[in-house]
Amino acid sequence: MIDTIFNIVMGSMDRSIPQAECGELRTQLYLAEKLGYITSENANQLINKTRKISSMLYNLIKTRKEKF
């Protein structure tokens, strides 16, 4: 089941590999929270950080494509 979720995340990410990895990490964080390995507060903090990193990666990739 977990492999299926990761494959869906990876397949649906029409972006760079690093951004796809951020998406995969978010999925793992959601699962860790649901399974009780981390608190909701910690999960939300880490998920928000992955979103910020993904956004920064998007902007970096966009800038590199435009300028190089």
C-alpha cells in the first residue's frame, strides 16, 4: 500500500526530481502522523517546510530555464 502511494506521488509530479522527492517526503510525513510516529504539530511544521523548499526549488528551476 505504501509503495502504491509513493508511486502515485512520484508519477503525478510533473516537476523536477528534487521537487518530487519533497512530495514523497510529505507523503511519508502524513503516514508517520497517521501511524502515531510523530505528533500532528511536528508533522505540520515539517510539511510546511517541505512546501517552502519545493517552492524555492520551483523558482530556482524556473530562473535557470529562463536565464540559461
